[in-house]
Amino acid sequence: MLVIFVLAITNVSCAQDERKAGPPPIPDAEKVNKMVDNLANELDLSGEQKEEVASIFNNHFDSMREKTEISKKTGERPSREVMEKQKQDFENEVKSVLTQEQQQKFDAHMKKMRNHQKSGQQGKRKPKKDQR
């Protein structure tokens, strides 16, 4: 009985590790809208800027979804260099509609997001101040 329990725990642990490997899941339309809303608030975007950024985000993630589907069908994954270039192109396109001050805030925001992902805290939120 103990052996079965240990094997079950090991399998669950391995399955969780496999989910952590690789890129984060591509956000759906609702999550993309929340991301844009949060970014708009953080960067103090105008209505026009918010629309442009939303379009850039939607196009980027639609493209990522298509590429992921192709990758699943062919079994071929793009190289890290290709993925980094796509990410950089996306960030540059977003920055192209921002003021210089907003670009600096965006860079800080992206750095914070990368650190957040590296620390394994993606998807985990800190409690709001009034909930502590």
C-alpha cells in the first residue's frame, strides 16, 4: 500500500513539473483584455493608445496561437532565438505607440513580469491590502 502511495505521489509531482516546463500558456481573449486594461492603467494610456495596444496584443497572441497549432501538428518547435525575436518585435511594436515616459514605465513593467515568471509566481496574486 505504501509503495502505491509513493508511486502515485511521484506521478503527480512529475505531471506538475511537466506543466511548468516550456512557455506559459497563451492567454485567451478575456485575459488579453485584462492585460491591456492593467497596462492602460499602469501607463496612463489615452483611449486611442489603449485601442492600438489592444490591437497589437490581440494580433500577437492570435499569431502565437496559430504558430502553436502548427507546431503541435508538425512536432517542430521554433528555436529560442526565434521566440525571443518575436517577443522583442512585439514589445517594440507596443512601445511605438507610447510616449517616452510610457516606454520607460513599460520597460519596468516588462522587467517586473519577467521576474515574476522566473520566480514561479505567475498566476499567483498577493492579497489586496484590505485582505491582509
